Amino acid sequence: MEKGNTGLVAGPDGIMRCFWHGNLPDYLHYHDHEWGRPVADDRRLFEKICLEGFQSGLSWLTILRKRENFREAFAGFDFDKVAAFTDEDVERLLGNAGIIRHRGKIVSTINNAKRAREMVDEFGSLAAWFWKFEPGKEERPEIVDLAHLRANPTTAVSVRISKELKKRGWSFVGPTTVYAFMQAMGLVNDHLEGCVCRKEVEKDRKAFKRPK
């Protein structure tokens, strides 16, 4: 049950966590072991921002449960391979019932793979580019309760990243999509106060070697 209006819920083990996983086993595992943990692997970063684009208008749980299908369909989100996809691949993917069959989002993923390659050529890695936007404490919104977390906020930083990506030709990367990406990939720690994972994630973030 929720603890007041703090946005916390007791798990099957009785431990308090952020509410949003709903104690569904696969979602609970994602909350405990992935969400908010800092990531510097380019393929995982590319996968996540593309899947956040596919999520637009849907729930993350829907995408999470199809993630292995997406990985198979998009060559493990190896953006060098995805960048070489053709119109025939688009039609193939539109016939794949295991993913979200949205032509615009599929075409966007192929386009974004090409843009990712360009950024790696320029900056050395996607990680180096994304992590240079890690917000300082003064740039962070106060997310302390259920109402704030439900708002799925944008921030000045997510707006800035979104604008920069769009200038570089990326698509399906609006500020809300970008902020969800920041939350998931550990650029911010939005586990709520009192969640068992908040201190763990903060420890991971302190130990994390920021890419140059």
C-alpha cells in the first residue's frame, strides 16, 4: 500500500519502492536493477532513446515486454547495422507482430541510427555527447512525491537536449521522451526519497566514470 502521498508502495518483500512498477514482476525487476543506473554503453543508450520514441502514446510496460522482440528486429540496436536498413527492411518490420508496427517510428529509428553514427564520428561516442548534459543540482526539479512523479516532467536540460538532437536530424526525441531517457539511463536519480533503490543508485552514480 502507498505510504501517504510519497509515491511509495510496499513490494512483495515488504520493502518500500517507487509506486509505478505496480509490483508486476518484470516491471519490478526493471525498477530495481535498471531504472536510474548510469549507462555509458552506446548501444544501450541508442536502444533506450529509440524505445522511448516507440513508447510515445503507449506505456513503458508495453515496450518493456516487447523489448527482446525489438532487439531481434533491430539487430540488437547496433546502430551501424540499423543505419544500413533499407525500404525492404521497413516493410519487413511493419510485418513483425512482435514490435510496435508504426511506420513513422520504424523509419525514425533507422534515421536516428545514421545520426548516431555521425555523432560517434564527431564526439567519439554517444555516451560522451549525452553525459555532457548531466544536470547539476541547481538544474534539477524537486521530485519528492507521487504528484511530481506522475507529471513525467520536462526540464530545461531535456528541452536543450531535444533541441540539439533535432538540429542534428534526430526524430521522435521530444523533451518528455528525452527526460524519460535521462531518468532511465542514470543522468538523474528520480527514485523517490524512501525508495530502497534511491541510495543504491546514488552510490552507483558516484562511482560511475563519466565518459569524456
